Amino acid sequence: MLEPILAGRATPVIGSRFLGETEYRVSIPRIFGIRFFRLLVNVTTGYRVTDPTSGFFAINRSLIEFYSLHYPSDYPEVDAFILMHPPQKQGRRGAGAHV
């Protein structure tokens, strides 16, 4: 997950259990929740996120500084992704990685 950040190709890298081959299985209610949050993040940020509830993401120094002041405390994964918006105006480029 760190390689795109270290190479300067991404600001955040969001981990996904659904990229690449996986044996991870999800219950029906959880599928609906993941799809809802995926749509919410994709529409509000412009990032193509496949698994906004995985809990895995890596960020660069500028986002660490930003989150040190603005990190959400109630449901952090989805809120944190939305706070990255608008990524293009702040020079942020997102990427995804299999976890």
C-alpha cells in the first residue's frame, strides 16, 4: 500500500478486500452497507473506491497534517475519505490496493 505514496503517484491509498483475487465472503446486509458507502464516497470525492469500510488506508505527510486537526471520531473510514475532497484542488491523487 505504501509504494504508490512513496513513488509520488498517490496521496491516499485505500485498501480493498475486493481488488484482485480474494476468498473474502460478505454477508448480504454487509454488501448493501458497503455498496451504500462506496457510492457515497465515490460521488462526493471523485475517487473510485471499492471498499470504503476495510479500515485500511495509507496517507502521505500532507494528509497526516490535515487529519491531525480534522480526523472524524464517530465513523472514521467513510468520513475520512470524504474529508479528502476535493482531491484535485489540493493536488491529491487517490489509489487502491488489495489487502
